[in-house]
Amino acid sequence: MVAVDTLFGTFKEDDLKSLRGALDEISHAMTKNESIKQEIKDIIDAVYDKHKVPKKIIRKMAKAHHKQTFQEEVAEYKEFEALYVGVTESK
């Protein structure tokens, strides 16, 4: 029987198999995540190529659309604008 002693405790063969299974699941999820990120990048690239909207704006629009935070984005920008103007125009 295999056992590994670490600062975290002693891990028996069943524990090691369980940890390996978890690592395999995490790796699989990471692979899916990489694929999804590439898909999003490809969509953004296609939108940019077709409409010439800057990719930064497309990403921001998609994020606001996904999270349904358009009004918050607008309000935050207005606050930013007011504060920035106040700071840079004050003497």
C-alpha cells in the first residue's frame, strides 16, 4: 500500500486516487475554459473585422449585456467623468 506523508497530513492510496481524480476533473474544466475563451476571442475578432468596433468596446458591451449592468456602467462613467473633470480643472 502506498502512503505519502506531507505537512498537510498522511495520504493513503485511496486519498491519492481521489486527489488524482480531482486534478483530472480540474484539468478537464480548464481545457473547456480555454476553448470557451478562444471561442469568445474568435467572435470578438469577427465582429471587429466586420464592423470595426474596437475590441475593448465589444468586450465591455458583451460583459454589460451578460451581467445586465448597462445602467450601472453608465452611472459609473458619469461619476468618473464628473470627478475627473473636477480634479483636472481645479486650480
